[in-house]
Amino acid sequence: RVPHGHWQTTTFLAGLRHDRIVAPLVLEGAIDGPTFLAWVEQFLAPTLEPGDIVVADNLGSHKVAGVREAIEAQGASTLFLPSYSPDLNPIEQLFAKLKALIRGLAPRTREALLNAIGSIIEQVSATECANYLAHAGYGRSA
């Protein structure tokens, strides 16, 4: 267990395609608009293809100026989900699995946490990605 009172907020950003995880990034602290925009521009947008749909919840940082434009510049579009609907966001299932596995591993250092995240993400199969999307109502399971 991590000693009481000695935790820090860590943010994990990633995109979920039907066959893989893209643009993974781990940040110290909570996400804000400028940081999210930089991630979209530098990491997510280069992975997008014309016709892709980026599903986003209503977190304020997802709606800052420039995010939609960076996505649309790649020929993709943005779908903002209704409030309080994490069941419609397929990546939430991946995040839940990631958190559960990390809790089980109980990394005690930042390096151990980063290694755990990397190891878990590398093990996510194309079938698992497709199933996350299907479970949220996008396409069908593999």
C-alpha cells in the first residue's frame, strides 16, 4: 500500500482505436485546457485519419479553443457525449482496468508506476480494443 497522505495526482491520456491504444501520455497533476490541447495537437492528431470520430466527455479541458480544430484538421470529427454518460465512452473501460491493475501492483515510486502503465498498455490486444468499442455501442465485438 502507498503510505497515507503521500499520493499525487497522475493523469493518463490516450486514444482508443478499434485495434490499438494510441498517443499514451502520463502527466503529473490534473489535466487543464492548455495541456489537453497540446496533447491533442502533438500526440493524438497525428494518429487520426479522415473519417475518424473522437469521442469525448464534457470535461472542460476537452472543449478549449483549438481542440476541435486540431481534430478536424486531420479530417476527423468530435462527438461530445451527454453529461454523466461514461458508459458511452469506450476508453473509460480501459481506464477502469488500468486503475484496477495498478492498484493490484501497488507501485511505490513514479518509475514503478510508469513501468506498470507501459506494461499494461502493451498487453492490450486488438480484440480487447474492439470489444471496448462494441460494449459502448460503437461497432461490434471481435
